[in-house]
Amino acid sequence: MCLLLLVAVVVSATMGFMQIPATTVLQLIGHALSFSGKDAGFDPVVTAVVMDVRLPRILAAVLVGGMLALCGTVFQAILLNPLADPYTLGISSGAAFGASLVIVLQVVGLALPSALSVPIFAFAGSIGTLFTVLALASEDRRLSSTSLILSGVIVAAILSAAIGFLKFIADEQVGIIIFWLMGSLSGISLQNIFFLLPVALIGMAVCLFYSRDLNIMATGERAAATLGVNTVRLRWILLVTCSLMTALCVSVSGIIGFVGLIVPHLLRHLIGPENRQLIILSTLGGGLLLLLADTVTRAVLPAEVPIGVLTALIGGPFFAYIFKKRQRENG
């Protein structure tokens, strides 16, 4: 999977309006990693296209896809539901509301500090939604998966109505909100990578640390408690960790659905339910899937399609297949 991901990164960097040989891409990356700072005689236009435009977007696709798939793996494990993904608890709705709110405030002419940008509002909306859902579900002392999912559905429904109202207020500028809700990596810069990378590494480390407890938890809450696993504390820690990662992804890229559903579910069928393996492979697989999807929208299609639309077109039928299969198994 690592090898496939590295090959996909190099191939993706060669594709676009300007075709660039893979050897040139590898030389540019090697020169950047050497930190020599000397001019190696590369064409400045080619260097700018690869290092300033394509690579940040490619790295963002790998990191965002990897984090979404990682969070999907953990959500499915702690909620014991194969249909769970990073958006089950309404995190995406919270981010969409925050982003829509700041866009509307800018449209109506309210001057906001430059620091209060769309990603900041989207992140704040995601975190606010998370704690609202946890507060609703906290009456259930066991913090069961049913309580969490129902709380997420309730909050997401309220926020969906609020987003509809903001679209109505936006009037002619509603297209800006809709485009953000569809998801895109077109505005990514190296600054975004510096935020995403440490969060991805820390989040993966936390999830790997508790992977053994997740395996035990799959046997049932009573059995897990007998074996010394505090299921309530485990849910709190992993829910907050994965929701923070999801919130950061959404704040950078907009709404990109189904990556956290497709990759963990497919890998679970291929390699089994061992979470220590699933966490690593899902992270790599999610990065690979989103990179391929973004490359198709950026360099293959005649016009750039929002990446969230493409992942939804792939993930929607897959979601329906899982749902019907589960119905047949339960029936």
C-alpha cells in the first residue's frame, strides 16, 4: 500500500495541463528534501507548478483521505456499526453551518478580521456540534452507540434547516456556499499541510495506542468490562480525537463524504477485523482513494468537478449495497 501510494503521488504530479516527466518530479522532490537551497537549474515554471501547485494539493488529498478513513475505522469500531463514518455524529453538518455562516456574514457586508476565515468557522462549528451531541448522549451513562447516533441525527437535522435558512439569506451568493459544501482541494497551500500533518500523526498514534482495546470492545461491552476496558472512557477519548481530525479535514477541504465508509469496510472484508492492521491500512487506503479521485477531477475530466460529488457518486451505491446486504444477513 505504501508503494502504491508513492507511485500514485508521483504519477499524479506529472498529470495536468502541463505534462511533466516523472523523472523531473522525482528530481524536484529529491532536491526539496535535501534542503540544499541551491538552484539546481530546473525550469522555474515547472518548479512552481510541481512544488507550489500540485504537490500541496496531492499531499492534502493523501492526508485528508487518510484521516477520514482512519476516523471511519475507529467510528465503526466504537459504535459497532459498519455503516458509521466520520459524519455519523453530524460533524460535517456543524462544519457546513460554520462555513455557511461566515460566508453569509461576508455577503451582507459585515467586516470580519482576516483570521476569522471559512476554515476557522467550519472548525468551530464541527467542535461545537461534537460537544452538543456528547451532551445530549451523556444522560446515557454507558454512552451507547444508539444514543450517540440518535443524538447526531437530531443535531444534524437542526443544522440542516439552519443551513437552508442561510442559503436563503445568501440570495445570489448561494453558489459560494453550495460549492464549499461539495468539497474541493483546489485552494490548498503548504500552510494547510503544516496543520494537517502533525494532527494526522498524533491522531494515528492515539488510535493505534487504543487499538487493542477496540479489539476487545468488539466482543461486547460486558466482556470488555470484565477484561478491564473502560468502554465509556475509551469512547470519549476516541470520539474527541477522531472528531477533531474530521473537523480539521472538513475545515480545509469542505464536505467530502463516504471515504470513511468505503475504505474501512472494504479492508475489513479483505484482511479481517484486527484494528491494529485496519488503522494503518485504512489510513494509507483512504489517502490513495482520495488522491485518485482528486487526480481524476483535476487532470482527467474536461472541467474540474468538486471532489465531494465524485466520492458521493462512488460511495452512494456502495452505501446502498452495504445496507441491503446487512438487511439480508439480519433477515
